Amino acid sequence: MRTCKSATRMLLVGLNLTVLVSAGAGFAGQAKPVEGTPAVLSVGESVGAAFLYDPRRPGPTAWHIYSRVNPKARGLLLKMLADKGLWKAHAAAIRMLGYVGNAEDAKVLLERMEKITGVVQGPDVYTVEATFECLALMSRRKVSEADAIIGKLAKLDYWKKSKLRWSPEGRSTTPYECEGVARFMHGCRLLADRDKLSALVAPVLKGVSGERLRKYLNWRMGPDRLAERGKRILAAEKKAVGEKDREQLRALCRRNFGPLEGEKSGLTAGDLEFLRKTRAEALKEYEGFKKLVLGGKFDELRDHLLDNRERIGEDRLKSSWASYRRGLEDHQKTLLEELEKVECKPANFRIERKAIYREVPSGKAGKTREVVKEEFLLVTFELEGTAAFGRKHFRNVADWRMFRPDRTLKVLLRKEGGKWYWNPFGW
């Protein structure tokens, strides 16, 4: 059978099928956003902004978006930071907290950074640098706790004692404490105030031994240079946000986080009810498939299996069922027995309604081939709490459909013609 064309209509991509209620609107000590940044984003647009840029390539024009974050989105930004699966959105979420976060948030971000030990790598690089910028933005808004933390991090002694390193031992000629404080001062450029920057930088340079190192750091942390860069960001914040920008942000929110209460999601009440029912049905079917494997009833699964997300054809089952059965008995049963001891819960559902058009031999007179349409639902959800389990058993498997980057397991199911199918882990 040859596939000639396929089309997919995404019904919902999000963290939850239920409507997410925006959180954070009434937190005690909620600070006011930065003045001079009119036309704030909606809550959904603010959440979407966290997914606007890859953290490795944040882009020069993001600040006019971040600076208009809605204060009511604060709780959702914090919720995103607690989800490791959303690591690509963490750096932007932290930057936006600089515009709406409070003293408690500043403490949380410092604690989060100080938990990092050894060489900073991967997503931590972007979140640590964003934390520095966030503190400077909070200081601009006169959040006293941010000022206190900045005073703490602007000292060489702090970085001497820190367990955080920017490069392996012997790889850099710049002492650990000097590299740490230099990167921190770069984040402080968002203060955009030469006098404040000079007051932070001067004691550091005074405490550095060696004329050559002092000149190098003065080049990297010169108050004039940092203040100029900070003023460029101040200017960028004033750039207008157009309706096309807002449409893009709303789409990013729906695609990555789901519809928010009060936001235009494009979903009807009927759509939402369908999603809720499908979610419940998928959970029930997964538990049923799992029970069959654990009970050794492999033959009852014969006509309900997927391999690489596709149904297994009857001809293939006839020739290879013995091999598939061994895989269920020798591998999946062992996996599920161990998984039963792991404390995990289903989360982050994704439901796709798909239509595939196939060209097949025709039984009609005068026709050799015809196009038929196949419709089905593809349902995936994560088993939150299985990252360590996934790393143990599937360290070298890189299928985003089956695993998150941290190797949290995903369950993959398909419903076609009223019948459910399951893709065993790793197949």
C-alpha cells in the first residue's frame, strides 16, 4: 500500500485538556510592572511569549514582548519553571518575572541557582544568565530583596565559595570567581545606570590581583560599556507589539500550554467535552492494556498493538507474532512490573485528530486504483515521575514521541474505527 498524501488537524496541544485557570492574580506582595511599558499582553499572550525564542538564540527583539508581560501571568510562569519538560521556556519565563515578580520570587530564583553544582551546562546556562537579568530588572522596580541579592552576588568571595563553575578545572585561564562575577555583571547591564554599575564593579576590580587580569575584567565589566548595552534594551522595550505578534503569542500558548480561561482558544464547548471524554477513555484503555501484560494475557493484545506508532498489519502479525509476543513477555512485562513500583501520574495530554489519504487498488469497474480516507485519534500523555526510570531503561532511545528530553515516559495510544491500540514502550 502506498501513501500518497496525509493531512493532520490538531485539535489540542497542551499541558492539560481541562481549561487552565490563570494563577497569580492576587499574590501578597505583588509588585507593579515596570513603568513606561504600555499595552500589556493578555495572560495567554504572556505565556506564549515564553515559547517565542529558543533559549540558545533569544533574538534581539524579545524585550518589547517580555516587558509587556501581564502581572496576572506570574503564577503560570512559576508553574512553568516547576515543569522540567518545558525547559526551553524557562529562561524567558525568568526574564519576564523580572518585570512582574516579587521579593519572594527573587529568593526562589536564587535558591534555584544555588542548587546547581559543578560545571553549568545545557539548559542551566540559559536559566542562570536569565536569573542575573531578572534580578537587575527587579532592582529597576525597587524590589528590595533583589537589591540585597545583587549586593551578595557582586562579590568575589561569593563566587569563590560557590559550587557553580562555568568551565572544567584547567580549561580556563580566568579564575572561577572572576568568571562568575563577570557573567553576573553582564546580567546587571539591565540596570542601565552607570553610577549603580560603577558602585558594583569598582570593589571587584580593586580586589583582583594582577594588572593583566584587572584590565581584562575592566573590559568585560566596564560600567560605561554595560550601561550603554542596558540603554539599548530600554529602547528595545518601547517597540510596539502588533496584532500579528499577539496572534503568534496566543497560538504559541495554545500549542505549548493549552487554552486559558478567558482566552480565545478556538475550541467550542463540544470540543472541550470531547477532549475530556477522550482523556478518560484513553486512561481506562491504557490501564486495561497494562493489566493484560502484567497478567500474561499477551494473545489478547494481538490485535491492539502499534509498532513505531503504526498499526501492525495482519500479514505481519501472522509471520511475526511469535517475535512480538516474546517482546511483550520478556521485556514489556518486566518493565511494567518495575514501573508499578514507581510513583507516577498521567499528565500533559496531547490529542490529535488525523486523516490519512491512501491510494489503494480499486474494486470498482473501470478503475485500477482509488483514494480512501482513514481517520483516527492519536493520544499521548506523560507519566510524570518516570524520568529516572526512563534514563535507566531507555538512555539511548531518542524518540520525542515516546520520551521527554529528560526521558520521562510517554504513553502512546491510537483509536481507529472505535478500537484502541497501544504502542509498547520503546517499540
